[in-house]
Amino acid sequence: MAAEKKAFILRIQPETLKELERWAQEEFRSVNGQIEYLLNDALRKRKKRTKNTPVDESESTTESE
């Protein structure tokens, strides 16, 4: 059985929506499918980047003196 997806409202600029519609059509996806694909791709890339980038705590703290 497929996982249930959460529905939500998205406010978007008309120009951005038109570009997404064109892009989705080029890739034979619905606009919703294109948005989901792009979000999943961005999350995958972010996970890779955070895995490969060690966190240096000394850079994240500010010195008071």
C-alpha cells in the first residue's frame, strides 16, 4: 500500500508557476509531481552535503573578546 501524502496549500508567484508548468510538461510530470521531484532532489543533495561536511564547532561560536 502506498504511503499517505500530506496535502497543503502553496502560494506561488504566477511567473514561477508558469515556469514550473513548462518544466513539468517537458519532463512528462504533473506540476505537483515536478514540485515533489525537485524537493526530493534538493533534500537528497542537502543530505549528501551535510554528510561530507564536518561540523567545526569553533566556527559556529562567536568570541566575546
